[in-house]
Amino acid sequence: MELDRIAKDPKSAEVVEKDAGIVESDGDQQVANEGSFNYLGGWRLRVVTLGLALGLFLVNFEITIVSTALISITNDLQEFKKSSWVVTAYLLTYVAGLVIWAKLSDLFGRKPTCIAALLIFAAFSGGCGASQNIIQLAICRAFQGIGGSGIYAVDMVMLYELVPRPATLLLGGVITSGSSWRWVFLLNVPASLVAAAILFLSVPRSFPNQGQSAPHPERAIGVKLRSIDFLGAFLMLAATALLISGLEEAALQLDWTTATVLGPLCASAVVWLAFFANSWWVTGRQGSSSIVEPMFPWRFCRSRVVVGLLLTSFMTGAVSITCIFQLPLRFQTSAGLGPLEAGVRLIPFSVCGPLGTIVCAVLSKNKRAPPIYMAIVGEVMQIIGLVFFSRGDPAQPDWHALYGLEVVVGLGFGMCLGAVTLMAPFVVEKRDLAIAAAAPVQLRFLGSATVISIVTAVGNTWLKGVLSDSLSVEQIQAIFRSSEHIDMLPAPEVIAMVRGRFVESFNLQMRIVLGFAIAGAFAALLMWQRNQVKIS
């Protein structure tokens, strides 16, 4: 069903909320029916879509924007060594919150949870812009991630429910940073408030159940409160926090053998095992002796296709967001470029990612090609691009071939992302739709947060070792505080040597990412079925 068939006359009618349903005025059809389910139409459909698209735009490109300004941020705050925390503090809470927000939207409704997430995102975006040191910034970034995860999780499930599944669309765009790194965060504030206002005024109170009878609100909320898997939510938060904090501590200490690194990593492994054990236990008791709904249904783990989809999402995040984080750092540390130039040189990657999702959607439309084909092609493209990413010449820090490789890898990850997004609602039960919308995104950002921490720790440790042969301890510490100190080294040949070492560090990091891309290709093959999922 196309959008043009959902609403015949977008101007003449108005959907008016009344009790648990909606009333159509002026006799024009504003709600399209598919079976017994009602869908929005006309002006309301278009305005709600605009609000959701604005929210998704802000969240999807938050990391891209911040990554281009990362050197400016850490140089200004004199904490280059802790640069990865600016990204991973956001990713940590973003990853942990996705499934939780999806469950909360089932409990309190899509509209209030989405607006609450937008307001949290706006408030702490302002806090990020006002931060005076790296600790304040990391804390605000963590709370900003809480809001961001809510925006993405609830917006995605609302898009699934907004129109019949064949009409679901993928959106994308590109944004670049301004003159001061603080505006990277401050500009989120008015944009988030505009999105919240749009959704507050246009989304029906009972969305997505408009026009249908519902249980008594107080009774429904009481039942759902008792159905929340609080233990599963806590274990998910704890496991993610311990994993990322251990990896970040390795990047900061430049040593993998300390208790502050091994302790959190070992504890994280134990908590993850407890999380999956709890998922198995709660899922097994669901519907018989317990009303608790698992935070992560064990039936996902029993489906080869769903496991493949989730692992593909994890590996795609490991590649895509790590490249978005590392490429601007390479341009600025190895080639000595400013944040604006680095942002411009990231454009091929930023544009080709959304373009890849559009290509996937177009090729998959009307059952032309199963999305699994797009995922496999995308994985192969990522592998090819990363092989050459990892072969940079230290004598050519400003290697122009990187732009073409950005196109290849960007299109590849975009096609994988599009395939996962298109397949998710078709491979799970209807009761798991909200979690199916959030879980792949959660795994994608968990993959990115994990791999960013790993490559930062490995790269910084390697750099410290090779630079100690040529530089003093004070010079190395100064470079890890601010990359601007590279240009303050005593001789041009020393500067060239240090920038070449940063190229070699990037090559090492990309070889690690390549390993995850290869694993992603095998994960995509797990989604192969005799009767492939096709999008009508």
C-alpha cells in the first residue's frame, strides 16, 4: 500500500481524538485500515513523519558531527588521551537504553516516551555545550545518550506502526560542524524542542491503537509494571558499563594487565552470562507461571535468522561507527588538518552510508531482490575497503585514495544497515516488534562502543611504545594531551616521523576492524533461508 493510497485528501479533513479512538470529520478518510488496524493519513501522517525524521536525523548524525570536532574538543580541554570517552560515554548509555526505552513505550505509550526522550536529549545537549572539562562533558554525553537511545528506539517502532509495512521508508542526510565545537551540541537544543513540539501536537494520544478499544489505563499500566523484567534491565546496564569501562581504562592506562582493566572485563563476562541466563529463565516462564516479559526474549537466540541479523548489526556498527570516529582523527593527527577540513573529507563516507540504505530499499522494493543479498554484497564491500584502509603509506599521511575507499566502505555498511532494518519486522513475532526495532540498533552501537575502545587502547599502547624510542616521556605525554603539540616538536623530520607513526597506528586499528568485517560476512550468511524474506 503506497502513501498516496493512505490519504486521498490531505487538506480537507482532521482527525479528532475522542476517548480511546479517533473521529473522522468532514467525511474524508483520514485513517487507512489494514485489516482491523487503523493508520494515520493526510496532514497528520505527514507532520508526524516530519517530527520522527527530525528526531532520527539528530540522533543518527550525532556521532558523525562529534567525531569531526573531537580533536578541537580534546585540544581545548587538554585531554586528547581521553578523547574516546567523548564518544563512548554517549554510546554506553545509548546502547544500554534502547531496549529499555522500547519496553517503556509499551508501558506508557509511544507519544509521551518519545517526547520525554527528546527533552532529555535537548537538555543535556545544552549541558555538553556548556561543559568546562572532560569530566563534565562525559557526564552530559552519557545523559545525552539516554535521550538519544529513547528517540531512536521509540521513533523506529513508531515508523513501523505509522504506515503498513510495505510503505516503511529509510531517511538520511548529512550535516557538518560549525566554527566552535560547542555549537555541535547547542544546535541540538532548538532542533530537539521543535521535534518534540511537532510530535506533541500531531501524534494521537492513543497511538498506535487509535480507533481501537483498550483496557482501562490504570489497570493496563499496573499489569505492565509487574511485567517489566527489572533484573534483565539491570544486568544489561551493568554488563555494558563494565565492558566499556574496562576497555576505556585500557586505553587510558596504556596497559591491559592492570586490575582496573581486567577486573571490569572479567566481571562483564560474568554479568553477560547472568543476563542470558535470566533471559532464558524469564522467557521459559512467560505466559504460564509469570507475567514478566523478558528484556531480551530467549526465542531470539533460538532463531538462526534473528541471531544472524543481530550479529550482522553488531559487526556493521563495529565497522561503520569506528570508521566515523577514526577517520577524522587520522586526517587531523597524521595530515595536520583542521576540524573543518577533516569534516569535509569525511563527507564521502557520510553521504554513501545513507545512499547505501536507499539503494538497498530501492532494490528490495516490490520483491525485486531479497535484503539478504544486499547484506552479503555490503559485507564484501566493507572487507575490500578495509583491506586497503589498512595499507596506508606512512610517507603519504594525506593519502587521497582514502576518499574512494570511504565510498566503498560507506556504501557497504549502508546496504547492511538497510537490509537489517528492512528484515527486522519480518523475522520476529508481532509481540516482539518493539524489541526487534531496538535490539539491532543496540547491538550495532554496542559493537561500535566495544571496537572503538579496543582500537583506541591498542593504537595508543602501540604509539606509546614506538614513540618512546625517539621522544621523551614529557613530549609523549604532551602529544597525548593535545595533538597540537606535534607541530611544536623541535625538527621537521621529527614531526614527519610522528605523523607517520600515527598512520601506522591507524593501519593497525583498521586491521582489527577488518577482522570484525570478515566476521560480519559469516554472520550475514546465518540469515540465509530457503524462502528468503522479500519486501512487497
